[in-house]
Amino acid sequence: MEAGNTNISKRIALFATTLSSFLTTFIVSANNIAIKSIAVEFSLNAVKLNWVSLSYFVTAAIFLVPIGKIADIYGRKKIYNYGLIVFSIASLLSAIATNDNFLIISRALQGFGSAMIFATGIAILSSVYPQSDRGRVLGYNLAATYLGLSIGPVIGGFMVHYFGWRSIYFGGFVFSLLIVPLIYYKLKGEWAEAKGEKLDILGSVIYMIGLFGVMYGFSILSELSGVILLITGIIILILFLKLEERSSSPILDLSRFKKNTVFILSNLAAFINYSATFAVGYLLSLYLLYIKGLTPDKAGIIMIAQPITMALFSPLAGRLSDKREPQVLASIGMGLTTLGLIPFIFLGYETTTLYIVLSLVLIGLGFSLFSSPNTNAIMSSVERKFYGVASASVGTMRLTGQSISFGIVTLLFTIYIGKVKITPEYYPKFLESSHTAFIIFAILCALGTFASMARGKLR
């Protein structure tokens, strides 16, 4: 049954998807503030500590594209609701984790639930709203995402300081369950433009194995096994691309996308952007908690600068992308983000709060100008039939980029610090690894600006 383009369906779809976008990113950003408390309770070294976050991103990324195809076939609303239920259960399991491995597995399950949410949320909005309104609506959705990122450190810091890190996951359990009846009872209709097509199970499995090999291999690249995994993963993904060309029901219809330069280069730009920016919040959280010795609530107040800027400017950038070329707006955004990353190369013991806040604001402004127009370009470059896959590609680029960003940090921590706890004697090594990370991130972001400019015009 078609959902119809009634105003009620539009409002419910926008409200529900923005609420879940807020919730998932709130958990992610609040987790960054909770990370020191988790490390203390479970006696985690620097490398193992990264996996509390990395397990979530790797799992979410490898499932996104197959789930996007499943949603196109069986219904986006149905998969979206299942995702909320899985996310809620995983949040509860994370909250009651008794050891580090339990927590890491629970976070991976949370990533699986998030994959179902990410693969369908933008696709549902794109199905309900006409193209003339899409940039504006996606801007609101991304604003909710950034609001979650902005409130996460502040509210999360308060919760960790007064109630402990487990309270963050208990909150995720409760609020994700509240969205389920809203979607089930109030959002009428279903979207399954690819209904009747078969799911390429073999292709899905090969894709997930290959992407896992690349992402996990990269995270342990300092070891021989990491190099082997990375190379094997790349070979498997090449095999996947060859198989998809011959498949009668591919999860990625390459014949549709390989000549679509807007789609391909917009996704590439997104991947580079997230690879260059996501671990910034993680590194700065560790810097403020360890080097500056701040409490979680005070560190969270400083970290709010970037996402609150993103929340304020994303709707404006989205509206602009309905009237102006996304190519230009997104490229300007990438350039500003590069300029915002450079100051962090020089972080030290005496760096002022104002220095950090101004740099975060510049990154936030750049990201706002990039993200909404770039997402609008991706969704507007494909037919309705492929909204689920296109939405999944947006999420895959985001999560893969985020995982690579964390992988870079994990690799540098392994090289500079090793598998030890972050104690005062290792603070100089921590700063060295952070400086190197920000150099890499700034170079990546500068390269991403060229990918953004090369995509061509949408209109």
C-alpha cells in the first residue's frame, strides 16, 4: 500500500526519523565522554578501549547495503521498526555489561540495529517528500543528528558524572522503544518499490566479508595479520563487484550507478569527509579528560561547539541545496573543514579553551555546508526504486568513513603508545599520536574537496 503524500504522513515520517537520528547520534557522542569511565571500570588499554566504539561502526557499516536492498524489497517502514527494536535491546545489554567483551559485543549488536535505521530513514523521507522539498527536509533530519551530537557530550557528561556511564545506555533503551509505536500505528502505508525482486544472498555475504576484512584489517594494520586482512578484503570486494555485474538481482545495480558521476563522487566525498573528521571528537574528548584533567560534564560543554554549529546551519544549507548546486556548497564546506582541522595539529598542554572552541565552530560550519547538500545530491541522482540502496550508500560511506577514522587513531595509538593504559607517563606519546592524526585528517579533507568539485552539476 502506498503511503500517500498526505501532510500527516509527511509530519510523522519527519518527526520519527529525526527523533531516531537524534537518539543514535546522542549515544555515539555521549559514549565518547563515557569512555574514560569505561576504561577505568574494565581496566582497558588504549587499543582495546577504541573497540568499544569501533565495534559499533564496523557492524553497522557491513550490514547497511544488504539491509537497504532488503528494505526496498520487503518494506522500509518494517525494517526501520525492526531496527529500533534491536537497537533498544542492544542498549539494554550494553547497560548491564559485566565485562569489556560483553560490552563490545553489545555495541556490535547496537550497530546492527542502527544499520536498519540508517538504511531506511533517509529513504522514507525521500519517498514521502517531493524533490523540491527534499533538501529542506534532509536539512532538518541532519540538524537532529547534529543536535544529538551536541547534546550528547553535555547531557552524557552530566549523566556519567552523577549516575555512571551505564545510564547512557539505559536512556537509549527507553527512548528507542518509545518511537516504535509511533512508526507502527501512526505512519500509514509502506514503501517497497523493489517488491518481488530477489535478494542476492551470495553477493551480500561476500560484500560483508570483504568490507569487514578491509575495516578490521585497517584497524590492526601495524600487525602482519592486519595487512593480510586488508589485502584479502580488497580482493574480495573486487570479486564482489565482478559478481554483481552478472547477478540478475544485485544488491548494488552497478549498471545504474557506474555512469552516475554525481552519485559516485558524492559518495566518495562523504567517505573522505567522515574519515577526516569523525575521530576528532574522540581525540579531543581524550585530550580534555586526560591532558586537561576535566570532568566529563565540563569536557562535554566544550565539545558542544562543533555539533551545535552543525545543528544551527544544516537546515539553511539544506534549503540552499534545493536552489543552488550542491557541488559548490559542499566543496566550500570541505574547504572550511580543512581550515578547522589545521589548528589541532598544534594541540599542547597550554592550549586554551577558546582556541579549541573556535576551531570546532569552523569545522562545524564546514560540515554543515557539506553534509546536507551532499546527501541531497546523492538522493536526487537516483530513481525512487533505488532510494533504499542510495540511503544505505549514504550510511555506508558515513559509517565506513567513521570506522576508518577510528582505525587511523587505533593504528597511531598502537604505534606511538602501545597496548597500555593512558597514564601520565604516556601523555607526551598521546599528544604525538594526536598531532599525526590531525595532519592525516587535514590532508584527507583537502583531497576530499577535489572529489566534491569533480562530481559535476546535478541540475
